[in-house]
Amino acid sequence: MNENFMKEKPILPLILSMSLPMVISMLVNSLYNIVDSFFVAQISENAMTALSLVYPVQNFINAVGIGFGVGINAVIAYYLGAGDEKKASAAASHGTLLSVIHGVILTAVCIGIMPSFLRLFTSSEEVVSMGIRYSTVAFAFSLVIMLSLSFEKIFQAVGCMKITMFSLMCGCITNIILDPVLIFGLGPFPEMGIEGAALATGTGQVLTVVIYLIVYKVYPIRVRISREYLKKDKKLDLKLYYIGIPATLNLALPSLLVSSLNAILAAYSQIYVVILGIYYKLQTFIYLPANGIIQGMRPIIGFNFGAREYGRVKKIYLVTLYMSGGIMILGTILCLIFPGQLIGLFTENPETIQAGKTALRIISAGFIVSAVSVTSSGALEGLGKGVPSLLISLFRYTIIIIPAAFLLSRIFGPFGVWNAFWIAEGTTALLAFVIYKKATEIENGKTCEEQEMG
């Protein structure tokens, strides 16, 4: 496959063609998240609370897989743009092996810490029991998740976005179908409750990996995963981690944020913990299409950077920013017009719905400006500039919002926490613009990124 179309095709059609499959798959993926939560909520509100408390650790596992995958994606795209196919294959091979190691470690650690972790946020033994039962099954698939995300980023790096769309959609649709079957015991299947939700998710992830393996075997891509490319290469491994670790932290920071906000909100009522958990499920549906665009943009911007097409790099960033902003506008409108209906998907408690409506309207005030932070962070990752990308995420998820939530909650109660969201988004957007501009300045015809990657 010839990837030169990434530096020859007009930018808007190129980003649309690369991003649309990912947007579709991300929408289906977000639908699975909402459906998963919807059926768990039918068990009880305690089950929904357990799911909300497990979310930060579950998100951390995904963050490691996606974040390191971003490193794999960026290095492969850069070397392909520079015309070094062997280095690109070495990056894919080393990245896949390291992903397997990550999966084994995460399975053992995350299952082990869950009992004590859950008891930090609730005194309800029923909630703790449900959380342990769900996480034990879900986290047993950590190795599968790592492999799935590794293949996803490899296929994206060579421009095979339709294959990643097909694989993700098959996994998500399988999950959606199996959720009610395994949770409630339909047909010949036994009723498994909250463990059924976790098993449905894991089964979908296994199917995704199987599809990637079949496609890789039947339709070879330019980048190969092979033992011959696994020769010791400390410099290459460091490059993968140089981009992958900041990208992982970028994605893991929301876990720290959710845990911190849960601790603040739990002092007022468990209702607010439930609302925060519901919001993050809804946020997934809103932000994943934008993240789909970012995923489509990363290999393009990395390939053009490797090919020294710096003018196109700038245009790619701007077009992606406008597209992400458009999605955020739609998300804001939905949250302002239908907040009660959205919260009502996950709970029938009138008090929770009423408080959730207020929370959703306040938080959504920061959606539109967040497009600057999301796009800048994603573009910097695609360029191999992991540290500035991490800096943006640190401002967005910890440095501003956690202190603001703590202080405002002392004055306005839980409403102070909701207002901290838009304050953090607005402030971070301004900082992100400055950080991106400084990190991508070209000096003497050579960018800072090129000095670090090459």
C-alpha cells in the first residue's frame, strides 16, 4: 500500500476520509458504553454506583493501551513518511511485544488493588462486592485490550482506517447484543448480573483482535510484525515510550480527576457520585467523535512531518480544530436542550435526574473551548511531541480543575464542582494555544520535533 496519498491529497477530503471511519466506530463504541451502563442501571442504582467507582481504573487500563498505541502510531507514521520501511516495521514489532507485557502486568495489579480501592469511596459492602465482581472479569481481558489497541494504531499508521472501523464496530455490536443476554440470562444463557456486562465487553474485545489477526494474515500491509525486527534497539524503545508515556498519562489523568471529584462529592451525597459517573458516560458519546477525528489526523500529520511538509502540518491542525469545534457545538446543544432525558437514561430517581440536569447544563459550558485543548494535544502526539501534550492535559485534568473544584465546593457545595469544569476548560484552551505554538515553531528550517525524533 502506498501511503503517499497522505501528503498529496487535499487536506479536508483527506482528513474526512481518514477520520470518518474512526468517527463512525467511535460513535458505535460510545453507544456500547451507554448501552452497557443502561443495562447495568436496570440491576440497581448500587450497580451503577459500582460501575462509576470502577471506571477510573478501567479508564487507566485503556489509557495505557491507547497511550502506548499513540507512540507506536506516531513512530511508524514518521518513519513511513521518511521512507524507512524497516524502521517502521521494527517499531510495530517492538510496540506489539511491549503491549503484551503491559497487559500481563495490568491484569495482576488492577485485579489485586480493587477491594481496597473501592473502599476508599464507599462504605456499602454491596457496592464493593458488585465492583469487585465486575472488575475481576473485565480486567482479566487486559492483555486482549492491549493487543487490540496495538493493532488498531498500527493499521491507522498505514492509513487502513476502514479496517479499524470494521473491527471496532464488530466488537462493539457484539458487546451490545450480549449485554442483555448475559446480564439477565436470556435464552439458554444463565443470569450473570453485573459480571455478565463485563463478560460481554471482554467477548467483544476478543472478536476485535481476531478480526485484526485475520486481516493482517490475509491482506498484508506495508508494516510487518516479525521476530526478525525484535533485535535489541534501546533507542527505538525509548522513542516509543517518549511519546507513549505522556500519551498514556494524558488519558489516565481523567481517572485521577474522577477519583478526586468522587472524594469531594461523596461528602455531600452518593447521588452526586452517580451523576458524575453518568456524565462521564455521556461525555464519552460527545467526545469520542472528536477523538475519532484526532485519530484520523495523527498518522496524516506524522507522515507529513516525516516528509518535511511543514505547511501541510499547519493546515492539518487548523482543519482538525474546526471539525472538532463543530462536534462540540452539537454536544453543547444536546446537553442544554435535553439534559433530563440524557440523565434519565441511567436512573429513574427524580432527585438524581433533577440534580443531574443542573450539572449537565453547567458542565457543557466548557465543551466548545475544549476543542482547542483536545486538538492541540492530539496534534502534538502525532508530531512526536509528547511532553507538551502532557502539559496541556495536566492543566486540563489536575492543576486547574481539582483545586478549583475543592475551593468552589466549600462555597457552593456540589455546584462548585460542576462550575470547575468550564473554568478549567476555558483556562486550558488559552494555555494550549500558547503551548502548541511554542512547541511547533520552526527554527532554521528544522522543527524541535524533528530534532527529537530523528
